[in-house]
Amino acid sequence: MPRDITQHPLEDSSPITRYNPAQTPYAQHKDSMKRGFFTIMAAQFFSSLADNALFVAAVELMRSAHAPEWQQAVLVPMFAFFYVVLAPFVGAFADARPKGQVMFISNAIKVLGCLMMLFGVPPLFAYAIVGLGAAAYSPAKYGILTELLPASQLVKANGWIEGLTIASIILGILLGGQLVGHVVASKMLAFDFPLFDTGIDTPPELAITLLIFVYALAAWFNTRIPKTGVEMRPMPHNPLALLPDFWSCNMRLWRDKLGQISLATTTLFWGVGGNLKYIVLAWAAASLGYSTTQATALQGVVSVGLAVGAVVASMRMRLDMATRVIPLGVSMGLMLIVLNVITNVWVAVPFLILLGGMAGFLVVPMNALLQHRGHNLMGAGRSIAVQNFNEQACIFVLGTLYSFSIGMGLSAFGAIIGFGLVVAGLMYQIKCWHARNCQRYPQELAHLLEIARNDNLHG
């Protein structure tokens, strides 16, 4: 009698408790996922919800303190800082402990960053601590998918995770905008606790306080994630020994004929997208005269499109089809430039939904392909850490350049043109790169695609 794959690994009466795709009847349970996957989805939703609301609150906190605009733009690279610096260590840490436990610790670090903001620590430094928690969270969040699911389920699982993450982005941005807005904040700040002074006097402080409880809820879900039964890989006694290992993993993924294409695409996508979430706020203020609360609604509109594109990709795409979406990236870059001529919100909304939809359809299969190749080459946690290093390094570099350019007088319109040209030009180069690989290494690519089609070769 086949083992029920929905059963907790530690509750299995079979002597085999370690996950093995070849021994699990996925062909009979194509739509079935372990219950732990849905707990992961809940934990990810609330953690991401708080992350995105906190970004809006941090921007408004700096604006209320009359910080220069270039300093507000620095929030983006500061969040990415620890992703880059700690990339060699967080992947190994995620592989050395149960990933639910890693996610719990990460959310606790995010709560610490929020408390630092409330107690007067400079917002840029405190927000970097939140980024530290996020850097530790990501390898566990994505790495556990490859421990729970076979290759054929990865695109679908990524579609669900990305769709849910994007939904949390929509709601998080909207939540942050409403919490710092006058209507909600004024009513909540008017409430006083008897015989107790909270010291919370401004809308950003109120928003940050409430988000601490959202992080706590995400942490509670983390404690409910079951162990997958996958063998842990212990951390070395000397953490510096991880540096050459990380560099080797990084180069291994860049040399892989499918890994390099998916890594280049997702690095560019998240590098530009990570900075656009602030640029859209600046564009909405300059082009439409919107406040922070109003501008966050437009960010939510982009995320609606992302969610739709992610869900469609999860239903229509397979791992071996992922590289077919590359030309979509060129179109996205050119469309981004068109945003500068839009001055009417009724034109902006459908345009941003379309742009977001294209982005969601692009990133889901490429992200799944990258996870699959990384898991086969070096293990889940390390591969996600390599991915995060490259993507967040791109965010950091582009964000630093953007902040510097703002300080030198660059407008939001000029930034959008620059980012659009970068996306279109580099995505075209990635397309040519993959075409050359197909001509020079047809047998190697055919072998890698065969692995992507076969669950038994995954892991």
C-alpha cells in the first residue's frame, strides 16, 4: 500500500522516513501537496504582508522627519545590504536546521528591527536589520519547496507562492498606505490607554507597532511547519570556510547552461523591480500629484497584474518551457518607458496591470527553473542563497546608483527611462546568450531539459 504523502514524515509508520521522490506515488497524487506547504503559504503571506507595509511606514517615517529624498531612496539598498553580505552563510544556515525554525528566527529579527525604529534608532539602520531577517528567511522559504515537492510540482508551487506573495504585496502596500494615512491614523491615535502612555504619537509609529503583531502571527505559523525528513547539512566549525564553498556554488550555477540563463533573468528582474517600488511612489507624486497613501494604491495595481501573471504561468508553463518567456522581458523594458507619457490615472491603472501581468508570467517559470537547477547542483538552501546574493547585489547596486542620481538631480521620469532601457537591452542579450548555448551545447541542454521533465531525477 503506497504511503500517504500528506502524512507528517515523523508520523509515518513506514521505516522509511526520509523524503525520496522515486518512492512517492506522485503520479497518483498530482494535485496533492503535503499539509506543510499550506502552512508555509500562511507564514509567507503574513511575513511578506508586514515587510511591504513596513516599507511604506519607513518611507513616511523619514518624510515626517524631513529627510532628503535621496535618503528615502537609500531604504531599498539598505534592505538588500545583509542579503549580499551574509549570502555565503544564510544558505548553509538554512540547510543546517529545520527550515521552519529558521523562518521563526528570521521573523524574530524583523520584530527587533521594528522595535529599533520605535526606540529612535536611525530608520536606515533599523530597516537594514529587518533586511537581515529577510535575508535569513528567503533560503528557508524557497528551499523547503524542493524538499516537499518533485520537479513537476515546482512551477505550480512557485505559482502559488509567488501569487500569494504578490497578494501580500498588494495588501501590504495598501495596508501601509492606510495606516500612515490621516483617516485611519487619526482615529487610532485618538484612542488612549488609561494610566498608560504608549509613546506612539505619529502615524508611522502606529503602523510599525501594529506590524510587530503581524510578524508575530507569521512566527506562530512558522512553529507549525512540519519537518520534511530531509537530512540536515551541519554548519562548519569555522564559518569563514563557507566563503570558498559559496563562491564555488555561485560559479557552478553561472556555468550551468540553464542555471545561468534563469539566474541572469531573475537577477535583472528583481534588481529593477526592487527599486521600482520606490520609483513608482516618486513617479505618482510627480506625474499625478499623489500622496504616499494614494501612490500605494498604484503599487497595489501593479501587484494585481503580477498575481494574475503568476497564476496563469503556474497553470500553463512547465520547467522545460521556461526559457520561452525571455522575449517577454524585452517587451517589458520598452513598455516601462511608456509610463512617462501617462498622466491620467484611468490610463495608468490598466497599463500597470498589463505590465505587472507580463512580469508575473516571466518570473514564475524562470524562478522555478533556477530552483530546480540549484537544488540539483548544490542543495536547496545554498542555491537560494546564491540566487539572493545575485539578485540583491543587483538591487543594491542599482539602488545606490539611483540614490546618488537623485542627489545629483535626476527626476523620476529620467530614472524610469534608464531602468526601461536596462531591462530591454539586457534581456535581449540574455536571449542571444541562450540562443548561442542552444547552438554550441545542444546535447548538454537536451540532457538538462530531460532532467527537468523527470521527477525521479530531481534531487
